[in-house]
Amino acid sequence: MGNHKGTAESIGRELQKWVMGNLAAAKWGEFHVNDFSNMITWDDYRIYAGGARIADYEADEIDPPSLDEVKLSYITLIKMFCESAGIEAAKFTDISKEIVSTLD
């Protein structure tokens, strides 16, 4: 236990950069980009988006999630937010892996 201390922070920072870059490329203003970035947080072993845990390096110590897996978890969370608001988000299921591979 504890072999991955610090991994959550490094992957969390990479996820933040990825999200901020995508929002900036989509022409969102700095205020909105920073607000969204602030939703991504971490502690020693976990990464959260909007308070929801999207990666756990303590529980998944044998096969810790990669940056791409964390991106997929993030995209899945966004899909859940859309569906909870009654927005059709089925297309996320089909293209989530493509989104991650093209937006790296």
C-alpha cells in the first residue's frame, strides 16, 4: 500500500491541463475554463471531478489507472451529468475512446 502516492497529483494535473486545453480550444472564456479546472481535485491517492471519485490509486494498486483511463472516467461522468439533466448522451458511449485518442 502506498506505492502510488503522488500519482493522483501528477495524473490530476495532466487531466486538468487536458480539460483546460479543450475548453480553451472551444473558445470558452478564462473564467469558465478556471471554474471547470477547479472541479478537478485530488488527495494522495484519489482524483475527483466535481466531488465524484474518478480514480483511486490506493484501491487499484496492482493495475493503477492510466491517464487515458482517467480521461474515460471523466467522460463517463460528463455523460452521467448529461443524462441526469435529461440530455441524450448516448453518443458518448460510442465515441468516448475516439475522443480520448484525438484530444490528447
